[in-house]
Amino acid sequence: VRAALTKLKKEALVESVPHKGWWVARLTLADVEEIFEARTLVQGYCTFRLAESITPAQVEELRQCIRETEAALAGGNRSDATDTLGEFDAYISSFLPNDHLRSFLKNLRERLRLIGAVSRQIPDRVEKSIAEHRRILQALEGRDAPQARQLMQEHIGSVRQDFVTAMKLMEWASSEI
């Protein structure tokens, strides 16, 4: 257990507080902004690269991910819908033959997952992401690499804007209590 906690500490996912124990690390607004900036650059690049070599099977996997998100949402399960939204982005990096990029993006997604419950509460965020994913998939399927990168960067920017707004509202609400 200690080795696992030490590894999580190195990844900035937990903090060790002397004489108190281990705590889940809190992300500041500045942390979130930096994570989204890095994710925008790297995920945009990955999407660009994938557009150059995407296979019909990969297109179908992404399409299926969108269908699963829509089914979860239609069934009233925003939690599952939010999870499958994240899988779409993970699939894109998993299709590339670059272990370092996959690992880097996975680490960024894990850090954001610490406060992922926030995105479930953002009105229309899931619906916006589905529409954005459809446009990204269309560009990927058409092998339009510049358009795919731009759409991915716009999608991440849209998520970031909603996320930061929600964090600020939560911070304001908690300071008012």
C-alpha cells in the first residue's frame, strides 16, 4: 500500500500530511488551466496524426463510443455518459503508436478525474461534447488532419471554459456558506 501511495504522490494525485495520513490532492484553478493547456496541445496533435492514418475499424470504434454515450444519456445515466465521453478522447491517443503520448494524456485525464463530478453537473455539457465529438469524427473520417486538430482543440477549450466556470461558481458558493 505504501508503494502505491508513494507512486500516486509522485503523480500528484495524493498528498502526504505528516501525522495525519494521506489525502486526495486538491487541484487549484491554476492547476486545471495548466492541465487543459497541455491537453489542448497534445490531444490536438494526436488527433492531427490520427487523421492521417485512421482505419475504418478505428472510425467504427469512435462511432460506437458516441452511440454508447447517447444511449447512457437517453437512459438518464449522466455518470455513464460522462465516462464514455472520456473514452472517446482516450481512444484517439490509444490508436497512435506512441506510448509516451498515451501515458502523458492518461496522466492529464487522471488529474482532471479528481474533480470529474463537476462536469456531470454542468448543464448541457454532455450534449455539447457529443456534438463536438461527432464533428471531430467527421473530420477524422474525412482524413482532414488540420480540421480534426482544430475541432479537438475547440472541444477541449469548450470543456475547459465550462469546467472553469463551474469551479469558480463552486468556489464562490463554498465561500458564501
